[in-house]
Amino acid sequence: MRQEHDSDRPLFMISVAAELAGMHPQTLRLYERRGLVSPQRTAGRTRRYSQRDVERLRRIQELTELGLNLAGVQRVLAMEQQIETMKLRMAVLEERLDEAAEVMRREVERIE
């Protein structure tokens, strides 16, 4: 069984996460309702935020301070996620391309 990455561990109660992100706890509840952040829940339904959640809250705050509304923030976050996904895919494809180039180089050497 794989262990969670440390930045994904749900550690912080809403008051602590709000303080770390520099926000009011009610703002975190609003962001959760809008789907901008999804804290994990304990068995007693208490919200628990991870370090990654806190970083996301800071990014949301950064974007709203630039003048984006929450719909704009949601779109930017979605595009940033798409970019990260494409970067990972591109890295895999580059690795495959390098491997194929090496196979072709060896085949050319063999033929010559």
C-alpha cells in the first residue's frame, strides 16, 4: 500500500488552515462550496486541510487579489492543472522519443 505524499496529508483544522492561508474560515467554507478546494473529512465530518490545500488557498487569494472573480479563479486553476498534466505527458513522450532515437542510432550503426 502506497503512503500518501506528505503534502497531501490532512493535518490542519479549518481555523489553522485559514490562519496559514491568511483568510477567514468562512472564506474557506465558501471556496469549498464553490469547488475550489476539497478538504478531507474525519469520521466526525470535521474538515482537515493538507499543506497542498493551504498552498491552493494561497494561490486562490493571489488570483483574487489580481482582480479575478471566483469563476475566473476556477478557470485559471483548471488551466494550470491542464498545463501540469501536459508537462508530465510531454516528459514521457520526450523520454520515449530519446529511446526510439537511440534504437535507430544503434540500428544505423549495425547496418553501416
